[in-house]
Amino acid sequence: MKNIKIRFNDNEVSIMIYALNELRNQLIREGRYTDAVDELILKLAK
């Protein structure tokens, strides 16, 4: 499997984190696990 790196500007990262946080909130409301979303948010925040 080939790794591909994509560069995002700060605005794009903020939008992705916001969208992932909305997804995380929805999963919490449904009583589902948020582990995968949590990992993505942490990776984007770095």
C-alpha cells in the first residue's frame, strides 16, 4: 500500500476538525464509539 501525503492550510484543517467534532457529537448522542474519530482529530491537531 502506497502512502500519500497531502498538505492542507490552517483554514482547511479547522474545517475538517469542526466537521469531525460534529460527527463525534452525533456518535455520542447515538451511544456509539468515537475512537476512530478521536484519533483523526488528534492527528489533524498536530
